[in-house]
Amino acid sequence: VNGGSCSGVSDGTCTNCFTVQAAPTIMLSPTSGEQNSSFGVTVTGMGSTWSSAHCVEFSDGVSTFNFTGTAITASTLTGTLNIPAGANVSSNYDVKVYNDNMGNCSGVNDGICENCFSVTAAIPVVSFVNPNSIQQCDAFSVTISGTNTTWASGTTHCVEFSDGVSTFSFTGTANSSQQLTGTLEVPADANPGSNYDITVYDVNGGSCSGVSDGTCTNCF
């Protein structure tokens, strides 16, 4: 035929002359991770004979990322997975192991599992507070550093300190390094304690309300 469809008059046949083999299967641990995170992953193969380094690919048809796994046994690979910040949030990532030593995830498939990995949305957190201790009735410049936040440079956000008894706050200005800087005035009657939680509110005003855009527990 002069087209792409298999129809028309046969122009050659053979019987029982081609074989499809089942692909080796694999299991993962863990089976999920957050955007913009890095952690160790173990890949276990069923009947695999891996040696040296192999490329492990994660793909849901929208986002694709991978890591190079080193064989610690004939059926076990370990490596560090870095999930990009912009990875698609999905529960249907396929994972494939490629049995080449080039690290470019190509060649012969040497293990697969379908819909066996999930990427979850990155949770904004307050990762650093400086200083992290202030006396009653004092005022200091405080810097709050965040991870996975949506603090746009130049915007203002409300930073709340609370231990369930005392609550006080300051308005911080964001820079391009996921940091908020402002002056914190601790009331004279603030409850002394080391278990203050910090919550950043993603608002462009001075009131501590709205959607949280970063927290830490017992950090002040």
C-alpha cells in the first residue's frame, strides 16, 4: 500500500517469527516526593542483573526527570533524586531503568513500573530565623528565610509569632532570595518561652490573615 494503514493485498508473510518479551519489573522506595526536594531512592528489580550505574527516568508525559542509580546488588539500585520545583503534580509517573552506563536514560529498557510514583506540591516553610531569640520589651531587625515560598521581591507580608498565649507580629519586606526583613517589637508582657510558632501570611498588607505561605514550629 502507499499509505500508513495496514490494509490491502498482503505482500509477504511469515508465521511465528517474532517474539515480544515481558519487560523486567521494578519497585520503588519511597513512592512519592515533593516538588523542589532531594532525597535518596531505592529501586528494586524482579529478576534483574544490574551492575555499575544505570539511568532511572521518571515521566508522566508532562514532566520528566531522572537520576543515576548505582547498583549495590544485582537487583538493587540506589541514588539521589532531585525533583524540580516545576515538576508536574501528578500520581501517574512511570519509572524506567535503562541499562546503559551513560546516564542519559536511553538504550534498552531494563525495568519498568507504571503509575508508581507521585509528585506532590511543595509546601512553603520558614527555614531560618535570625535572630531566633529576643527579650521582652526589645525591638530588633529580624530576617525570615523561606523555602518554596511565593514571596515576590518588594512585596510585604505579615509574620506572626505565637505560642498560644502571646501573639505578636511584624510586617516584612521580601527580597529576591526568599527572605523577609522587618523590625520586630516584642511586647513587655510577652510570654517567656522557647515554643513560639512562626507563620507567614501571603498578604500585601499588615494584617496577619489569609493563606499561610510558610510556617515553622517551636522555632523562636
